[in-house]
Amino acid sequence: MQVFKFGGASVKDAHGVKNLASVLQKVGYKKTLVVVSAMGKTTNALEIVINNYFKNKAELQSSIQEVKKYHNAILLDLFDFDSSRENEQHNVFKEVSTLFDELNNFLNTNKSPDYNFVYDQVIGYGELVSTLIISHYLNEIEIKNIWVDVRECIKTDNYYRRANVNWDATQTLITAKFKSSTLHITQGFLGSDPNNFTTTLGREGSDYTAAIFAYCLNAESVTIWKDVPGVLNADPRYFENAQLLNKISYREAIELAFYGASVIHPKTLQPLQGKEIPLYVKSFLNPENPGTKVGKGTPLEPNIPCFIVKKSQVLISLSSLDFSYIVEENISEIFSLLHLYKMKVDVIQNSAISFSVCVDNLYSNLEKLLHHLKAKFKVTCHEEVSLYTIRNYSETSIQQLEQDKTILLKQLTQETVQMVTL
């Protein structure tokens, strides 16, 4: 078994769907599971739907229509449609329409005020519609496949928007579901909780989905198909002259993912490393090129600095009100509050009388956290800061990064330098 994952950029339009089919034809699809994300910017569009549901009901239906219109355009490019012969249309039109009816029905009947719960029930329709369209198109061109609802395979807890996998239940379900050599198409990013409500594995979690399936199926490899030639030493959106990394170890890839490298989801590599399943990152534009191989004990090739940036972070600096030491008891309390308010910690730095932490305010709990902290500490907070990380750094790379920036925090270890900047 091999596992392929295609992201939203690879299937953003009808041409992308046709190219996915072309990739499968070129590299082979026997005993293959394909994990696919939502098309293009659908996740962003569904986030607008969710925000309108809570804050702007007048715009709710128009925002849903935008999502429908986008997918209908792709459908019309892929399948024949004759409005005068409605009963003879391809089944895909009816099935996609049914999914949007389900979405509307949920929004009309939901009683939960929990944003995170609603988010997970709504956001997954992007992946469901995407894979339904792709599955039907592949069958249409004689690439026979089976569409699988991933929520019937991956079981999680109910930590909505960042759910934790129940590995035992997931293993049992996946083993029972996949027994043929037929191509299977399923969704990334999604799972379901014990009550069968939809959960999500964290933004960009489709890579993780591929790794979960690979682990449970003892796959021979995972390939992530992207619009870049492989793993680069920097995100070309933010850094000039990014270079391809031909080979990289699990350990180094995990480090890069932990620090925020967007090419691989942070949780993806642990299950693959556990069974020594190699991961390939390749270009869906040039599928026969070698790309990047991530594997056991593979030295970094070429051996160059790797740059990572995380935008829209929050830097919180604390000191005691009476200039007493920040001791274990204080630090323990701080971490308890960070956990309580679901802050993802990216950098920590402390001295005798101060403690600084750079966090990701994913759950919008910053105001509550600061109010709690100010009861005991003097608090300084910088929002919308950027966190830069260099792995395998050199003095030249540090100087290059520091140029024209205001440095709020800087921290060096033997292999890594991190800077928080305005």
C-alpha cells in the first residue's frame, strides 16, 4: 500500500483535478490510498460562513452560496450538464447538492453556542465535497476507485479543532475497511468523536491523516504532492533564493515542523518514524522528479541553514510585582494558565525575575489570559509579532535575518536560533 496526499492548491480548479488524475496515471495507483484536502481556499471561505453564523446572520446564506458557486463551476468544467434533462444528470451534481443541504440543515438546527464545535461540523464540508467530485471524475475516466468517509475510520476525542487520535479504535476500523487493491479516495483533516460528531486534527492536518493511514496500513511510503519541488530550506513566500533539500532525517524534519515549517504538518512524522515509513515530498507539476526523501538517519543534503517564520504571534513578558524571583511555583502557575486558555507555546525565555513566552492565540483567549496574569504579575504584551527560527544556523544567516528588524527576544542553542520581531 502507498499513501498519496494532495493539498488544496493541487485541486483548486478543474485543471487541477485533471492533473491529479494525470499524476496517478504517470506514477501508478495500484494499492493506493489518496487523501485530499478541500479545494483551493475553501477552508477560508467556510471560516467566513462560520463567522457569519455567529456574528452576521444576514450574510450567512450569501457566503454559503459563494462556496457552492465555486464548486459548481468546477463541476460544470468536469461533467456534462443539461438543465433541460435534469433527471439524467450525473449523480455527482445531486450528491454535492445533498452535502450542501446537510450543511444548511446543521446551521438551521444547531443549538450549541460552542464556536469550536460548530467550526468542526461546518469546516469539514470542504473535504467532503472535494473528494466526492474527484472520486466521481476518476471513475468517469475509468480510474476505478472507492470513496471513503474518513470519519468512519479515524476516531478521536472531542477536543474540537485539534482533536487527539484514538489509535486503537482507528487501527481496528482502518484494518476492517481496506482489504482490496482498489484505489481509495478519502478526506484529510477530519475524524469523528465517540458521539460521531465531526472533529478536525488541526489546520493543515491532511498530512497527518496520510500518516495515520500509512501507520495503520503498514504502508511502504507516503507521498505529499505539492506545488513546490520538495522540502525547501525556506518558504519562498517570505525568503528569497529558497533551495531544495534532497534528503532529510525524520529527526530534522520533526524539528522543522515543530518550529513551524509549513511544508509538513507537525504531527505527521511521529507515526511514520515509528514504523520507518519513508515520506516523499514531490511536485504535482513534475511528478516524475525525485523531490525530497525524509527517512531514518538521512543526513541533511545539502547541509545549509533552514529558515522558518510564524506570523501573527503574541509575545507575553512577565515579571513579579515586588521584584522577587520567578521560581518553580510561579512557572508552574503560568503553564497551568497557558494550558487553561489553550495557548500553543512556541518559545520560552526566563531569568531570575522575568519570564517571556511567545504563543499562538488560536482560540482567541488572549484577553482572558492577560486578565488572569495581571492579578499576580507585571505584564507586557506585544501582538502581531513574527517568530523566526533558523536551524543549522551560521553567523551570516543570523546577520541576514536581523537586518532591518526590531528584535524583542533572541535565543540560541547549539543547532537553533529563534528571534521574535516586530
